[in-house]
Amino acid sequence: MEQQTEPGKDQKIWQVVLAIPPGKVASYGQVADMAGLGRQARYIGRALGKLPQGHSVPWYRVIRSNGQIAFPEGSEIYCEQVSLLKAEGVDVVNGRVSMRRFRWQ
């Protein structure tokens, strides 16, 4: 059974993501940990998918722990994420970001 999102948890996640500075990225697991959710990295993607219309949360700064973009390569959302990251000076090569260079904290 798929876990449903919870408004309180979602708000915590969104607050952490809002704190990621431009030009930096964080992993789903890092966001979960910082939001006090322990090892619930998969929950992060669901919560970001529930962002309300017109939000200002920089969802695109959250990527997999290995630096990989989570969306299918070539998809519209993948291209949007890559474009937004590059606009902030984050190098994306073959769908990956150097976590050593761009990881927040």
C-alpha cells in the first residue's frame, strides 16, 4: 500500500528544501534526515510532487545520493530540472551532478 503524504511532514520537507542555497543540491536522504524523518528518502519525492501551484520551493535542487537526476532522461521534467540547475551554475553531465562539488553542507 502506497504511503500517503501528511501535511505536517510535507511542510517540514518543504522548509528544508527552501533552505538549500542556489548553486547547491541535496539528496533525498539528506532532506529526509534534516526534516527529522530518518530513512524515509522515498517519501521526499512524494511530498515534493504535492507542492501547491505557484510555490517557490526549489524542488529541482533535490537529487539522488549518487548525484543522478531521478527523472527519466529526456522527459520534460528532467529537462526542466537540468535547465534550472544549470541556470544556478550547477554542472550536470550525463544526468549527474558532482556531489563532492555541489552538495549542500
